[in-house]
Amino acid sequence: DVKVTQSSRYLVKRTGEKVFLECVQDMDHENMFWYRQDPGLGLRLIYFSYDVKMKEKGDIPEGYSVSREKKERFSLILESASTNQTSMYLCASSPGDYKETQYFGPGTRLLVL
Amino acid sequence: QKEVEQNSGPLSVPEGAIASLNCTYSDRVSQSFFWYRQYSGKSPELIMSIYSNGDKEDGRFTAQLNKASQYVSLLIRDSQPSDSATYLCAVNKGNTGFQKLVFGTGTRLLVSP
């Protein structure tokens, strides 16, 4: 079974803090993705990576950065957390082929106070 | 116009009935299409994928694709209360060899006993 894990299920941070969200997959997938999910807005792509040390901006990259030093790990960084970054964050991974689905981690619910 | 559109619902059906969920997309070059189920507070899980025009059946689920009309649907036969969830339609915008999914905002399905 494909397994995607995220470092925290729930996180509470203060405005201005630097926040690290970690994602690890165990299926040797090339592609990894970070989304945020908000009511009424659906899943929105923040950043994705198709190879180690490679990253591409998604639809809403402002205020975020990412790091992919190893194939199995993809980190999302909130440089200076703000209240409008309170959300559910979902990591996903997929093999390289366009026909393949994305497998999601359990999600991290982040609250920024 | 949104890239992937779904009626937000809720769609209410009695137990044992057929639930019909619909999705339209705007990008004609889209190659692959996915239906995910998401329970409240959980991450999305894949139900069906479809790439060719026509129907694809898997147990109680049937996905239907009409590329000319840019329309994809999911039928759930013999609906069960456990099917109550939000159903997300996702469309792959990537070229062959790479995948980037665009998600609809989801349709909430309620199956009453």
C-alpha cells in the first residue's frame, strides 16, 4: 500500500512564526504536491516537485516555500505565518505518468493565531 | 469560468437509490479524469479514474466520460449511508509524462437510511 505521512495532524502557531510541514512517501514516487483546502474553495495547489531539488509554483505560492532534498521527503515552509494561512494542508505523491492518480497524506490542520 | 465545476449540493438520495454526480471541465486537452471521495476531516481517496470516452464500471461505481461535451460523471448504484461524503472531480492538465490535477470544489452526497 502507498503510504504518505505528514508530520502533524494538528498544529497551532502564532502570527509571524516560521512553520515547517513535513511530508514523506514510501513508494519512490517522482512527483510530490502540496495543497491547501478551504471551505468553498476546494483544493488549491501551492507547490509541486517532479524531482529531487526541483520545484514549481502552483496556483497560490505566495507566502510559502518548499524543499525537496531527498526523493521521499517534501517540506512546505511558511516563512512568516499569517492568520489567512489557517487551513487544512494536504500533501500528495504520484508516479510520473499522467494516468496515475495522486495519493494523499492524512492532512495537517493548521491554526495561526 | 472555473476550470472544473461541480454542483456543491448537498445531493440527497435514499438508501438503495442511484446517486448521480456531475462535473464539467474547460480545458479540451485534458487527458485523464479522477473521482475522489472525501469524508469529513479526512483526506481524499481515489474511487475511479477514466481516460477514454464511454463508461467504466467498478463494483457499484460507474464513471462516464464525454470529451466532446467536456463532461464527466459518477454514478453510485445501491447507495449506502456510508457513501455519504464529498465527491471531488479532478482533471489532469499535464502532458504525457507529467501530472498536474485541477480539482472541483466537490459535491456533498447525503444518503439517508
